[in-house]
Amino acid sequence: MRVNNTKVTPEMIARLTECIVAGMSYAEMTQHIYNDIYSIMIEDEEIFWLNLEEQGFDDPEELT
């Protein structure tokens, strides 16, 4: 739904992001973040291993 030929800037994206986040409940924000992190790790397994280490786990079996 483009209304004109305005070039979208990083500043515009940041402001719109602030509006979207400000309108979310804690539960909505948590679900959104969960979905993003999950999707990233599904797409790139290396991110799983980096996050595992960052969270202080030595073995993925610790998560079961």
C-alpha cells in the first residue's frame, strides 16, 4: 500500500518500530520475540550453538 515514492529511511523504520512495540502487551512482545528467535535458530543451526553457549549450557541434552 504505497501512497507515494518516498524513500524509506532507517529513521522512519525505527520510529515505526517504536510505535508497534509501544502498542504491544508484554505477552504479545514475548511471543513475537520467541517466534523471531526460534525462526532464526531453525534457519541457522550455528545460532543455536552460539545461544546455547551464551546461556551457559555445555550440552544441548541439558535442555531436555
